[in-house]
Amino acid sequence: FPSFEVTENLYACLYDMVDYLLIPSLYEGGPMALLEALSTGIPVIAADVGWVSDFAREAAVGDLTIFVPGDVEALKRLLTGLVAPRLRRRRLVEGMSYGRYAADLVAFFGRIKEMR
């Protein structure tokens, strides 16, 4: 069996690769994944099952977001709210590329050259 330290490092590596953890359980004894995610600083979206609400009272805004188990519309609103800002940021730079940047620079310097 791996030591606790090795296991803890593996969890840290796993959670470093995600933006947030979604726990959509209808029934849950824990969930342990809530503890793992929060201990590595990852925000959690979780159905109010098991001991989730115990942590909600202490969690900072954005650290733990809770929805009613089975409420698909609430979960959809939460996930849409998370994705919307990312999509807005992505649209800001849509169509930009190194090639376009280079072409814009060439055009810019061409205009400067014409002014001389």
C-alpha cells in the first residue's frame, strides 16, 4: 500500500488539473471527494447530501456551491454561470492568432514608413 504522503501527493496532482469539482450525488455518506477538493483549494459544486451542508456554513463564497439533489435546472444554471465568463473572455480574442498579429504589425509599420 502506498504511504499517506504518496497518496496525498497524487490527490494534489489530480486536483491541480481541474478547475472545480462537481458532486451531483442524489445520496452520499460523505462525500470524501469534497474534503479532498477543498483541502487542495479547488472550488466544489455539490448536491446538498451527506455532510456537504456542514462545510457550506464555513466555506467562503465560491469555495462551495450547493444545489438541491436532483434539481437539474439549478445545476444547469450553476454550470452555465461558471462557463459564461470563460466564454466571454474567449470571445474577446476570437479570431486572433500569431499570424494576424504579425500581419497587423507589418501593416502598422507600412503606414509609418509611408508617413516618412
